[in-house]
Amino acid sequence: MRIDASALRENLAAVRASVGPDAGLVPMVKADAYGLGMESAWRALVSEDPWGWGVATVEEGAALREAGAERPVVVFSPPGLHELPAAAAADLTVTVSHVRALEALAELGRKGRAPAFHLEVDTGMGRAGFDWRRRAEWAPRALEAHGAGAPWTGCFTHLHSADEGPETVARQWARFQETLDALPRPDGPFLRHVLNSPGAFRAPEHALDLVRPGIFLYGGRIGAGLPEPRPVASVHARVVHLRDAGEGDTLGYGATHVAQGPERWATVGLGYGDGLPRALGNRGHALVGGRRVPIVGRISMDVTVVDISSVPSVSLGDVVTFLGSDGGERITVDEVAERVGTISYEILTGFTPRLPRIWEEGSHGA
Ligand SMILES: *Cc1c(COP(=O)(O)O)cnc(C)c1O
């Protein structure tokens, strides 16, 4: 996998241009920066002067600190209560969705060992956050934790459908505003945030204090009518075997491909063990010699076969592209995702550690 650090920076700059200079940027580098490499992503983006970093787990946050990150690090999945001391030790800001967590924070606060926290408000996502209608129950408990020494430094909500259209964004925004208006404010800094990647372009007027872009930075599309990111990651492997097949010859596990006449097959050193979706078998494409060729047969753990009958010049050791461009042809991560019925996020995070991540400056061209 080759990763273009300058394209990553340009995508973050595009988010900045959309939301304006006053909102702080929190690049989401969770899940190993969507599979591309968290530490490298941090190094590539720090010059863009983000406010801080977004991760999902306390472990990810601690790893980022260990790598040398100095700015605020916010852990966005609800942490286990037993993880709160580790979060404090690594100077992470946790996010809180439950009264039990507020109680645990207050208890740690009294011992001087509590992390700061942002409170998540559930305005329709449902998977985490305090119910926006029931703030009378949770808001006093958050203030209590703050008073006990666990700094309450922010409040946020998460949009569920900003990629699909503006209606639900408006509804969630109204609920969040109603919550903020009625909320008692702790003393000290208090940061409000709502926008993910599609939100940052769909509704930049809702940027408030911080924005939290993820997939757009890494080259994933964010919805019809919204800007296209620069491609960031590409995946290539070499031809390790060539075969001239004749009518009736079978290919791969299950012999799901049978040559209908003379065909030329190239075996490439990349399989589902590297994270190439197995569902691309007999369905996906690759690029070689500037041409688009079909993947034939089932994808194996370690190799994939492409039909190069239309590109007879291919030889052993040639580079085949499964994601990215070759000549005038390009395969985007969204094309791959659509072909196998999923989203770009799952394709990118699915690439396994066996696939080396090679970070470069400007490798994917203008
Ligand atoms: C992952 C995540 C984001 C980023 O979402 P994208 O759709 O990748 O931009 C933002 N906020 C929270 C809370 C998240 O978990």
C-alpha cells in the first residue's frame, strides 16, 4: 500500500477551507488511521496545525502519546470504567455517555486522578450518548463530576446521515442546540462539536468549536453532490506466475472460472489475507499495463488471478494495481466498496498488517 502524505494534508486543508479558520480540526486517526497507519498519519498532518486528534480507544490514545503526540487526544468510544485511570495517565480526554461513568470520574477526581471529559449527546445516532430529552437527569451529574475534579471540557453529538442529505442534519442540529441552550456550563474551556466528514461540507455553518473529519482525509467519498477527496492510498502487487489456459481449463478453489477458449492468466501476490475482499472474485477488476482487467476465479488467501488476455505484454514481476491508478485508468476505494456491497471505511480498515504501508510525498500525482 502506497500512501500519499501530501494528498492527506490537502484533504485536511479542504476541510479547513470549508469550515473556516475558527473551528479547530480533530483528524480522526482511529483504527490505525482507517488502516493507513496512525503514527504516520499523525506525522503527516501535524504541520497542518490541528487542534488535536480523535481516536476510538484508550489504547489507541496511549499509543499516539507514546509516538510523541502532544496535542489533545480525544477517545470517542465510551471507555470501560476500568480504563479511566489509564486515560488520565496518558492525558487523554474521554467521552462519556453514561451516568455510571460520571460517577467513576467524580470518584477519580476526588483522588486527583481523573481525565478530562467531553459529554456525548444522543440526538438520533442511538449507539452512544445521553438522551437529549433527558438532560435534567444527566446534566447535574456531569457538573458534579466537574466539581469533584474531572474537568468537563466539551459536549458533542454525532450525525447519522450527513452523507445522504440535509434533513436529518437539521433535525439533529436543532436537538443539539436545544440541549446546549439549556445546559449548565462548567467554568473553564468548553468545546462544542458536531461535524464529521460529510457534515463539514454539507453544513459547515454548524462547525462550532471543533470538527472531526475521518474518511474524507483518507480518500473516501462523502456523498452525492459533495466534494471529492484527493485519492490517498493505492494497493499494488506483482505478477508471480503466468499461465496460458485453453478451453475447459479450470481456475482456483471451487473451479468457479472455466476458460471458454484461449486465455492468459496472471497470478498476483495479493489475496484476502492482505485484506483484498474475497467477494471481488469473478467480480472485481485490477489494472495492469494501463488497462482494466477482470479478476477471475475465487480470490485465495495469498494470491489473486487476473485475465490478461487483452494485455499480452504482461510479464513476471509486473505491477498490478487493485486500488489506485495506472495510465488513464483508476480504481477508487468507493468502486471496490460498491462492488462488494460495503463502504470505503470497511475496505480501508480491512487491509491487514501483512501489506506494507509505504508513506510517500506526492506519489499519486496532481
Ligand atoms: C469516526 C468518527 C468520526 C469521523 O467520521 P467520518 O465519517 O469518517 O468523517 C467523527 N466523529 C466520531 C464520533 C467518530 O466516531
